[in-house]
Amino acid sequence: MIRMLNRWTVILSILNVLVSFSWVDPLHDLLILTDDLHAHIEEGERTIIEVLDYDALKQTTDYIETSGFKQREVTVDHELYERELTGFLKETIEIEHLTSEQVFRMTYHLTGDVVKLFEHNRIRDEVNSFIGTIYTGARRDYACISLPEYDTLSGRHTLEKWIDEWDIIVDQKLIETDFFVVSGYTDRLQREIPTEHNKMNIQLASRIGASGDTTFTIGTPILTTEY
């Protein structure tokens, strides 16, 4: 999947200054940026996180259950719901009890063929309408896409090519034997994460797997490293 090694969490120092994003759909924004890569994108994902109190959660849970989600797991401090609107997308909602003070973290996760989602306005509108109903402006909203190495897309120079094409101002860079990750800012995306000295809204990464094949990921900074 699009999960990177735990050692990449060095990049996550940016979370200390993370603030709420606007209501821009980061996945749609990302797919517009990468329009010429759509034929090669294998999959993508969107992750949304918000902390709720008990009363807000109760109202939200009622709506989740009437929106086609099925409860798959339930324990004292954890619930998992799933929904498949189409054969090419999967949505999950995970609810975690954080403290004894009735505070909960709700995580929405969408995975699958996000290019098809981009092309189907009705389905995209249904997904965004649902998200807009259960989440508020306090949410944290991330997106990421994954694509394999191919003829004209190979090696570390590919990331450097994207940096030039998308006018990315590089803020952080991490290089190791099997992976390369760059975080920065481009005004071609509509959102940003303020950091101590600069701002970020994009992260590019390449990783060489055990088979020797390279996978590229493009997304909002936290998602390409943590998820």
C-alpha cells in the first residue's frame, strides 16, 4: 500500500505546528496537479481525522449507520465501519475511545481507484457530501496517490523533474539507500501546512521495495510517511 517505513517519521516534526485545513478536497486537488500521470496511478487514498466528544459522536454514528456503512468490529474502546459505494472504492470509519473523559478520535479512510472517482462526479459528490456532514472545519484532511516505475518514470531524477515542473520550493529532504523523500510547497495546490519557518503542502517520495521495483508516492506531507 502507500505505507512508508517508520523511520520516515523524522519528517513528521511538522505536526507540531499543524493547523486545520480549508474545505478544499485534497485528493481532487492532487489529481488535478497530476493530470498527466492518471494513466499510471495504481491507487490512492484519503484520510480524515477529527476528535469528537460523546454527544457529537452519537449524532455522527447514527448518520454513519444510515449512510450504507456496516459495523465490522466493536469493542469497549474501538469501532470499525465499512462501505463500498462501487467496486473500485472502499471506505472505512474507525472510532477510538481516547480517554475516560468521553473523547473519541474518528478516522475516515478512502482507498482504491481514485482516478475513476475523479472521473465520476456523482460518486465524488456523494463522498464529499458525506464527509461534509460528519466532519467539521476542525478536521485534518490528507490525500496521497501511488504509482509504479515505468519507461519514462524511474529513479530519483523523477522527483527532481516533478519539483521543477510543479515549481516546488523544497523545505525538507531525506535520502537513504532505498528511499528518497522531499517535502515542500507549491502554489499549484490550494492548501498549506504552516511550519516554523516555511509552509508545506506536498511531499514526493520514492521507495525501492524488496523486489527491486520502485514505487512513487505524491501527497500531503503526513500521508506519504505515516499511512
